Amino acid sequence: MLLRTAIFWTHLAVGVTAAIVILMMAVTGVILTYEAQLDRWALRDYRTDPRAPEDAPLGLDELLERIAGEQPAVVVTSVALQRDPREPAVVRLGDGAAVHVNRFTGERLGDGNTPTRRFLRSVMYWHRWFALEGEHRIIGRTFTATTNLGFLFLLVSGVYLWWPSTGSRAAWRHALWFRRGLGGRARDFNWHNVIGFWSAVPLAIIVVSGVTISYQWAADLVHRLAGDTPPFQASPRPWESVARDDVFVAPDPATPLPELQALATKARAETPGWRMLTIDLPESVHDPVVVAVDRGMGRQPSKSEDLLFDRATGELVGRAGYPTFSRGFKIRRWLRFAHTGEVYGVIGQSVAGAVSLGVAVMVWTGLAMSWRRFFGSTRRA
């Protein structure tokens, strides 16, 4: 009983202290539930149809030539194509800008910075660091990261406190489902416990993944538990981390890139189920041309792969990306998108959103019970 009492008061103290930050992260998490879908909806005006049914989209090389013709000094760093040619190509430029381009005419459609995108970005900034700017951003990050650690304690201690003290069927029924006819503290207590129980597993994934995103020591722990060896910060892409050999003969810097349309065609043939191709144009002549192939919604690591093409010949020389990552890197990539539920598509997003809404309710009921405990009248208690 002494242990349970100590855990209860610690649970209450941490909960009250972190309540506002947890509520902020929960509410912003609910708003961001379908971020990817809202982004696509906001760009619906960029979707274009061919002028004639028999029209085919421009080849990738011709498309980039038209963009360069409008702005000769432009440097293209990558281009992304969706399987549906009516969707625009997304071309990223050397200055960091991105432009959406009509694939049938080469016309620039816009930068994609819609009001919806700006709103969601501001919500994401609140979720991560209270939307603070400049050097104050680290303060916001510290608050959210520390609160997330406190939330992990609340989750573990909450399960301990939730566990029925008796093994009777009635006790378990009251602990597992909502009860009708309750009001005040009894209702808050019932809602707090039931929502906490049914949210426990997905909430544990969200909170633990948030810790690994916030803290390097937590990310390193994932690698250690997975049996990886240092350095943990090394890039999982081999061509970015392998040291250059002194006897390596670099190709002529003037060697032009292979035809990008040919590379895209080869990449499609290698992965028939592709949904998006992103071709990264290397800055260094030492690096291959990387075609990132995605068979999912863009945020499902296990459905992505990198194909490496020789810069001089255009031949496929290797594969990289998620299938070649170490176990630790795979777990970290899974955790990154398990945090939002996107790793399991719309169903995962919906579960994450529902859990975030449940957290908001738990914050409210927890604060309500605390208020009644300390400030409620003796008669009402």
C-alpha cells in the first residue's frame, strides 16, 4: 500500500505539472492525423488532364529542359513523379525551392505552399517546439521532449494504478468499459481509466517513438538493443558513408548524366508496383544517381527502396534503402512513422488520431479529479 500510495502521488504530481504541454501535443496530434491526405486535397487544383485523350506526358528530360529554358541558371536537385501522370511532377531546385509542374506541358503550377499547408506546418511547429523561433526553439524542444519522458512515466504508472485490486469479474468489467449513470468524480475516474486502458498499447508506441526522436541516447539504445555496432550516427546509405579510396579514379567531371527518362523506365521495370519515383541528381561525380521507389503512401519505410544507377553508363549497379538497413536503422525508421501511425496507412493514422483525442480527454478528467481532490467541498466529496 505504501508503494501504491507513493506511485499515485507521483503520478498525480507529474500529470498536473505536464498537463498543459501534454494537452497541447494531443490536440495538435489530432489536427495532424490526416496531414498527408489534407496536403493532397489542398493541391487538387494542380491535378491536370491531357488536352486530348491520346496525349502522353512529356519525357523527363524534355520536362526538365523546359523548366531550365524558363530560368537558365536553375539547378535541379531532384524530381518526383507519381504513377498517375495527371498528378504534377515535383521538381526541387538548388536553392531549396520546390515547384509543381504540369507533366503534359511543362507549365509551372506553383510551389505547393497553400494555406492548408501553411496551417498544418504551423500546427506541426506547435507540436514540436511551441512554434518558437530562432534560438528559442531549443527551449520549446526541451519542454516537449521532457514532457514526453514524463508521459512515459504516466503511462507505466497508470497501468499499475489501473490494475484492479481484486480479481472479481465485476472489478474487471468496471475497469474495462464505460459505466452509465455516473457523474462528477466517479464519471471522470471511469473515463480516465477506461480510455487509458484501451489506448495503452498504441500510446506506448507513440510515446516511446517520441523519446527516440527527441533524444540521441534513446536512438542509440535502439541500436544497442538491436545488436548494431557504432557509429550509430553513420548514414545507412552506403555511398554516403564509405571512405574514398586514394586509388579511386574519378570519372570526368564533365561526364553528363544519363538520360533520366531511361533511368525512370528501368526503375519502373524493377519495381512494377511503384507509386512514386524520386530521382536525386548527385552533386559529386563519385556518387551514383539514386532513384527512390515508393510502393506505399510515402511514409511506409518497408515499401520503399533506393536503386543506384551508374552516372556514366546509366546501368543499375546496386540497391540500397530500407531493405539494406541494419536492424537498428529499420526499427528507428519504423518508430519514426509509427509515431504518426502512417506506417500502417490510413488505419494506423486513424488509430493514432483516436488515441490523441483520448489523451486530451484523460488530461481533462485527470485535472478535474485533481481539482475536486484539493478544492472540492467536503460535502461533495
